[in-house]
Amino acid sequence: MSAVGHFNHKPSAESDNIGSVLPPSPPVSAHSIRSSMTLYEHGDYVTTERISTTILKEEPMEVESEVVEEMESSSSVVVELPKPQTRRPKGHYRLTDFIIQRTLGTGSFGRVHLVRSKHNLRFYAIKVLNKERVVKMKQVEHTNNEMTVLEQIQHVFIINLWGTFQDATNLYMVMDFVPGGELFTLLRRSNRFPDPVAKFYAAEVALALKHLHSLDIIYRDLKPENILLNADGHIKVADFGFAKICATTTWTLCGTPDYLAPEIVNQQRYNKSVDWYALGVLIYEMLSGLPPYHQAEPNHMLLYEKITRGPAYIKWPSAFHHNATDIILKLMESDPSKRYGNMQHGAGDVFAHPWFREVDWSKLERREITAPYLPRITSDGDASAFEAYPEDNAANLYGLPGPDPYGVEFPGFEYANIDAS
């Protein structure tokens, strides 16, 4: 796919200011924007203009294994980070609390709408999932799991779930509206990111992963499409359809093929370290424009063979800084016991790596470092970063009375009095 824009910057060496290396850029266009909705097609979901599809196979069992994650650097100096925010109380909502503005994305289960609250006038995104389709495509567990996981999370770089409800036909998830669109779109417009820009986004993703892992949550679907940009340019990790509470190990074959760790490809037990492997893939893609094992013609068998052979066979662009190459190699280490993020010092090894030397982690998590790209947002409800979709009268079909044979499958989604004023 050819890019539709660029930064007019060549990849650069490390900078002491990772927040000021880009000039103002054109706004992210509506081109190739997807919603943060998980889109399944008979067990797989296909991403828009993506190198490969996301796959899912059910897991047969759970196996006990310990994962040690301590926030220490490799020099045994503790890396001080702000304490996690307190858990957000779950709200109680009904459809009549909102004015539906427009569709932000569509998929096999339903669609995502931009809505405005009648009470506080704030904008939100509501994911609407058709219960019959979820059941028939055997995604009940993953849908319930997404809600359970998101209810436990409150972090500055992770999308918020404010509440859920259901009616006779649909499930509703009230979430943040993140107006800047996907990092994927920005990357394609830019061809590739300069080293300090990739470092900025990678550092924020690393903080998000560290927080998830501290709650024993494994994410399993890291990629540029699932990283959204807020109005201030900072990230929000979205789409938790494959996330799972996992204190030990798991077996599920799921994720995007380009981002799968070798132990997933080999259908072995794996732990949260697969997220750190995916961070290595993400860094490579941000710096080069394509994932490390990219193929012009998709061939999953050849891709999986390359993944299992390991990063020693990656072709490295000459423009890569040596520290960038080193951290990618350490994150994409084929042996999980030697992979950064999964050793004695846990995430501390990642944070203490020389590539991140100039990052002030505490200031970054407080969003005190200016983002390298600021989306052009004209108003609070500006959704111009998202593609326009036919509305198809969808919103008028929500909340209608009728039989409800599938409601029992989703006990965590409370029933709301849809017709109440």
C-alpha cells in the first residue's frame, strides 16, 4: 500500500527531546480508518488494508506457570512510576441517555457510533453488538471477557469502558471517543516514523502493557490499528477482544499473524511475554513502515516459518539506530525465558534499555511530554479522522421489543429500560 502523506523527515538518530521532532502535519484523513471494534468472519476477522488477518482458535486448557515482573532496571535501580489510578465506578446507562451522531465503524457483529450524552454533553463511542451474531459466531466468551477485562482497567494510555447494557437484540458498550484516529493511518501517511517519534509511541505502549500485566491481563492484539490517538496526541490502546486475565499461561492461538510470538505459532504454552514480543514488532514497523517479516504476497505458512527461525534472519534497514535494533532483538527473542519483559527485572529491563535512555517515564505517564503529532480537532465531537459509513437506519432499530433468546449468555450486561424518558 502506498502512503498518502509523509513528515518530510528522514529517520534520525536519538534526540534529547522526543516530543518536538515533527512539524504540524496534515490531519489524519478518513482513508482506511477502522473502528476499535473486533471484527470476526467465522473465527477470523479481517482488518482494513492490513498486511494480514487476525486469527483466533479456541484454547483447550490452562496450565500453571509463574511469571515474575518486577519494576527494576538492569542496574538494580528501581524505576519509579506513578501509582495506578483507582478503579473507575461502573455507570448505569440506557440508550435514551444518548444522542446518536454518526457511525464510526462497522463490522460483522454491528457497529460503533459516536454519541453525545444528554446529561453531561460529553461525547462517547458506543459499540453495538448483535447478540444473535455473537452467539452464532461462537464469540460469547470473548465478548464477556472483553467487558470483564475493561472493567478492571483505568490507565491514561488505555481506553475507558464507562458502562454496558443490553436490550432484546443488542449489547452496548459505552467507551471513550478517541478523536485522532488510528496510529496505523498516521504511520501509512508518514511511510515510517523518525526514531524519536517511534520511541515516543513505543514508550507509551510499554507503560500500558506494564499496567495490564500488573493486573494479570494479557493483551494479545498489539498492532498500529489498535492504538488510537487522543486529541492531545497521546495514545489510547483499544480493542480488548482478545485480552484475558492470565496469571500463569494460556494456549489460545489468536492475534495478527505478523505479530505472533514463536511460541504461539508453535501452539505452545505462553504467558504475558508475547505482548513484549509484539512491542518489538511494533517498533520495527514504526521505524521501517512494514513489519519485520512482511511479504508482498501473503503466505501464512512462510510467515510462520520465518517467525520460528527468529529475528536473526530479519533484514535490517541501514537507517536503524543500533540501540533500536538491539531493543527489537531483545523483545523479539525467540526464547521467552531470555526475552526482555519476562526476565528477573520484568518490564524494568525494557524501561532501562539505552534506546529509552532519554525518556522520563514519570513525566510521560503524566502526559507532561508534548506528543510529536497533534491531530487537527476542530471541536469535541469532531470525527473527521474516521471514515464515513452509510447509516442504513441502524440506530432506529435499537431498543425495539421482541424475543430475547440470547440474553442469558451475557449476564454482565445489565438490562436497561430503553423506552424510559
